[in-house]
Amino acid sequence: MRILFAGSPAIAVPALKSLAAMTANSELGNNNKDNFIFAGLLTNPDSPRGRSGSPEPTECAAAAQQFFSSPVILKPERLASAARILTAELKPDILVSFAYGKIFGPKFLSLFPQGGINIHPSLLPKYRGPTPIPAVIMNRETETGITIQRLAIKMDSGEILLQERVHMHGRETTASLSEIMAQKAAELLPIALRSIAAGTIQARAQDHHKATYCSLIEKEDGLINWGRSVLEIDAGIRAYDPWPLSWTTHGELRLFILKAEPFVTEGPGKKPGEVLGKDKDKGILIQTGWGILAVRQLQYQGKKAMEWKDFLNGARNFLGAKLGQEVI
């Protein structure tokens, strides 16, 4: 079975690594049950990164150079006719997609005799769309999971092949939960591929009536509305870590709130956004619309991140200040 892997960001790298292990076993004859060949990688084009703005490959493209010997890496801007011709030349049997970043049309999917499978970090049909990990944190879910599904024309609507639940303890960030989902994907992908090759995979249709959706996150979504409850603001801070980060304003300065937790979860108080004081164990206390937030780490835009005690040493007018504004 010749496999084309489609993926771009870091969350897909462990799954790509597990595929490398499977194809290495086949090529070396170490596992007679495996007959998998890595046909190539489909990933996004190089993009400017860092302060220099120099174009750099995606995390999957960089990893493929380490995991495979002289890998074929396709980086099309669009999945148009030129990309389809290059893909067909690889003679792939199946497409494996995880966080690739583009929609597969019927002409492209027709290139794969055994179709395609997609790894999605949610318990489908809940949280279809591009940002399921921030969404489950923002909505304060108590569990999430990883789903391997058949690729379908309608986004994230294909039959479910494998699914594993993950309990959430309530302090996850998008960064930490992405690492968990990445490892779960790496564990489930070989199981799915071997079951497909053996013809033993059991697929089940999604209940489309239970589908929920999440949308792309914009940079300005990180703006904190201090009029919301402390639980909502805390969830946003965790959901927007590592991007776009949650932020407010202190005077004319943009201030990122990097690490925080609820201090008091009940009751109104002074004006939302008012810096009330400090707690020696929890950090700087800020009033919200319902409850008080304790902030441990902050960062002015263009400055380095600081723990709260060091921050207060350099911002002596901070206690008693009014941050941002209540967004209606």
C-alpha cells in the first residue's frame, strides 16, 4: 500500500514519524504483516518565519527530511491540475491527512484507489472544522478525543473508523492538549492502516444531527473582555496559548496575559479590569465581571515575558490600574 501523507504543522509530526516506522519495517522485511510504502508528503508551501522573515518549510516538511531517505515533498499553492498530475505520478493507493490546511476536492480524491482517511482531534461529530482543540478548551469540555475518519467531500463528515476519548482535567492549554492529540494520532494511525489493509476495519456513520462546528481564529480574538466571568476569561487564556495569546491594554500599551487561573469564581466586585492587588502565592488579582483572576505571567508587547513579582517591580503603577475596556 503506497501512502501519501498530507500534513503541515507540528501536531502532525508524530503521526508522520509512526508512518516512517511502518514503512521502514516493510522495506527492511522486519515485519511480514506490513507492506506499506511512503509515496511522499503533501504539505503547505514554505512561508516567512522568525524575525528575518525568511521562507522556511513546514514542520512536517522538515521532519520528513529526517524520517525518510530522499522523500518526495509536494508543496503546491493549490490542489489544481498541476498538483494532481504530480500526485498521480506517485501512484498512491491511499491518502492520510492530518492538519494539512486545504480542502480535498473530488478530482483530487479520485487519485487514490483506496480513498483517504483524516485524523481529527475531536470526538466527531462534535467540533468539525479547523480549530477543535481551542474550541473544547474555550467551551470548558470535560473530555475530548481523537478521531480517524474516511475523507468525504463535506468537511469532517466521513465515516468514523477509530475514535479514542481523552479526559480533560481543566487546566489544558492548546499547546499542551495538542501534544496529547499528536501522540494519540501516532498510536492510532498504524492500527487504522493495518485494519484497512487487512479489510477488517469497521466504519460507522456520523450522526449529522449532533454535529457542531468551530471556525478559524483571528489574531484579534485574543482581546480580553473583562466584563465576562473569570471562568470564561481563564478558558480563553488557555485556548489562545500559544496563538494568538490573550491580551488587554494598560494605558496605551498592549499587555499579554500568559499564565493565570481563577482566584474567586463567584460574585461581582469592583469595575471589571481593575487590578485589585496581589496574592503572595497566586499572583496579581484582577477583577472580572464575575469573579477574580490571578495572573502569574505577563508580557508587554515587544518585551520579554515576566513572572508576576518581577513584573510588578518594573511596573510600580500597575496595582490599582484599570486594564482594557469592557467589550460589549
